[in-house]
Amino acid sequence: MQSDNVIEVKDLKKKFKVYYDKGNSLKEKILFKSRNKYEERWVLNGISFNVKKGEAIGLIGHNGCGKSTTLKLLNRIIYPTSGEIKMKGRVSSLIELGAGFHPDMSGRENIYINASIFGLTKKEIDERIDDIIEFSELEEFMDNPVRTYSSGMYMRLAFAVAINVDADILLIDEILAVGDANFQAKCFNKLREIKGKGVTIVIVSHSLGQVEQICDRTIWIDKGLIREEGQPRKVHPLYMDYMSDTTLNSHQKKEEEEEKTTESEEVQNENVVEENSPRDIGNFDIKITDVQLIDVKTRKPATKFHIEDQMELQVCYMRKNKNIKKCEFGFHIFRSDGLDYYGTNTLIDKVNSVELKDTGKISVVFGAIYLLQGEYKIDIAFHNDLGLTYNHRYNAVEFEIKNYYDEVGIARVTHEWIFNEKEK
Ligand SMILES: Nc1ncnc2c1ncn2[C@@H]1O[C@H](COP(=O)(O)OP(=O)(O)OP(=O)(O)O)[C@@H](O)[C@H]1O
């Protein structure tokens, strides 16, 4: 094993046997008693990746692509058909919610059982039980049997234990989808903290926003193989394009039929994105309803600018959750090939948070753009100060810079030429 790796996965393959149903009625069961036929389902067809100490990896992919299977193989809940997994250090996991809990025992007793499964001694658990209970925010329910807990409470308890067992590697499966938004944000901050201390994290999630908040690298699994791997910002747009194409194909037939009866309406505004568009992620407590770029000089919507023009980004939103009074807003400009140009938000800029109305508009007026010729995209996001995403829209607007000069690079650096005679 290479010294800086803590996980090495080599040509991992996994097949399951899926047995045909023998039927439910007594007659069927007797008739098909000897029916032991099964089919072999290959879920992983040879995946390889390494993870370094302190790295956080997000596994993404459509339903049934094998993300959870990969995580279970890493956790040795199941074993590979072939291939190799090498891991260095103590592993803690949040894979099956409440799997390690005994329903009739209290929260407190379950902390002892669960933490001891992860390898802590009673003395070690005694020393940290207060921290675990405090993090779970379940003080008043600690002596109730966990069968009386909601799934959100299970998650709080499981998470509080998993992050307090001094693991070197933490495996998390979609579990953070359970629980309220503020607790989720608290968990993410905790994950960032423990990652900062060198803990390696592998997380399975359908929430690309969650992966971006915590992960250095995304691995996209498709048809049992790694389809793409790299920085979340680079892989996620490819994944979202793929997903929207797939959805498009499955809806194509239906649409073709519908086309016969209705003529499609002309699209008024390119930047209005339908509900559940794969370009949008977040919990949608605040929803982006419209985005456009305005040419400051003409006050008209525009998508083509000259290097010295002034642009204004206008974003309309709708507040769906009236309990949210304030939030943060940010934008991020990328060149069309993904090159990161500039991003900031109200927190970084230390300006006031957005005072939300039921519907509202935010404008960002840019100075001279100073970008050189090319195509650019802007991502925008509403989030809270803990990083919880209300609505992040990838590629919210696209624009083109036309340049009549021959400067090279990505942006103009303002400068002055001074020519003097050299003093003797
Ligand atoms: N024990 C099992 N026996 C048979 N088939 C299984 C078993 N476990 C998983 N599978 C199958 O393997 C495939 C991959 O499952 P897995 O849970 O890894 O997918 P996933 O990518 O995590 O999906 P999701 O996003 O829906 O959670 C699925 O088709 C699933 O039905």
C-alpha cells in the first residue's frame, strides 16, 4: 500500500444472486418447492480508486448503480466477487440507519453498545458520553428505548457516535438526508472539522450540493464502472447533463405523442428553469425563479459583452419557507471549459445578509468585466451562514465576451506603460 493512501481499491467486482420468486400462496410454494433458479446480477464490473489520508470522496450515480454496494464492500458488510480492497486505520460508518441499535435499549445504552462495536473501551466511552449526548441534542430522550425514536432521532444518535469514536476512515451512506436542515448543517460543519484533523471520508449521496460542501473528489459510478472522477465542480455538470439527457430520452416518446395535439409555446426566457431541473440543487426553501444579465449602458438584457462593458446580474427568488428571514447569496463565474474565474458571496464580502421578502430581486452590478474573449457561465446560490443550500443553480446564465484586441490570457490586468531614460 502506498504510504499516503488509506484506501486502495483494485479492480473490484461484485455480483449478486437474485433468486426467482417461489410465489406467496401455499399452493405456489409447494408447486415451486424445488425452484432454486437464480440469475446473476453484476453490480460492479471492475472499479479501482485510491483515497489519501484526510481526503473526502463523494460517490454519485443514478439509483442502483452500485454506490451503496461499494460502501458496504469498504465496510466489509459484504465481500467482493473479485478484486482487492486495502484499508489502513479504524473505520467508522453510518451505513444502515440504526443497524447497530437495539430497539428495546435506551439511547444511552445504545451509545455504549455502538461505540464498543467501533472499538472503544468502557472508560473511553465514559469520557466522551457527554459530548455524544450533547451533539445529538437528545438529552431528554436518552433514557427512552430507541424504538420510540423517529428516523431523524436515530440519525442524530448514530452520527453523534460515529464521529466520536476516533475513526481514521468514516463511511457515510445518504444518511444525512434524514434530520432537519439545521442539524444537517451542523453535521456538515462537524465533518469538515474532522476532515481537517486528517479523517478520511467516503460519502454516498444523491445531493450534489452535499458532496460539493465536503468532498475534494467525486467518483461517478455508472454501469458498474467509474465513468468520471475528479473535482466535484468538474464532474457534477457532466453528471447533470447525462441525467437530463436520460430523463429527456425517457420522456421523448410521451412528448412526441403530445406534440401531435399541441404546438409548443415559444420560450420567452432561456433562463427560466423548470421545477426539478437537474441544474438546480438545494432544499428549495428559497427558490430561484429567474436570472438574467443586463447591459448597464442600455439597461437591456444581453448575453454578449465587450471587455469594457458593465454587466448587471439580476436574480429573482421566491421564499417558500416563511420562517427564513435572512440568507446569504453568492455567484461564481467560470469559463465554458470549467476554468474557475471568480466567486464570492455576501458572507465573504462582509455585506449585510439578504433580508428576504416573499418574492424579491437581487442585483449584482459588476465593474468593467476585464475578461478576455470567450464564453462564460455563472453559478448562483442562496444558502445560510452554515452552508445549508436553499437553491444552487449551475450555469444559471451564460455570456460571451467579444474582444477587439490581441491581449492573451483570461483577464485583463490593468496596467500603465512608463518609458524613461535610464539614469546614469
Ligand atoms: N443483497 C443483494 N442481493 C441482490 N441484489 C442486490 C443486493 N444488494 C444490492 N443489490 C442490487 O445491486 C444494485 C446496486 O444496489 P446499490 O444499493 O449499491 O445501489 P445504489 O447506487 O446505492 O442505489 P440508490 O441510489 O438507489 O441507493 C441494485 O440493482 C440492487 O437491487
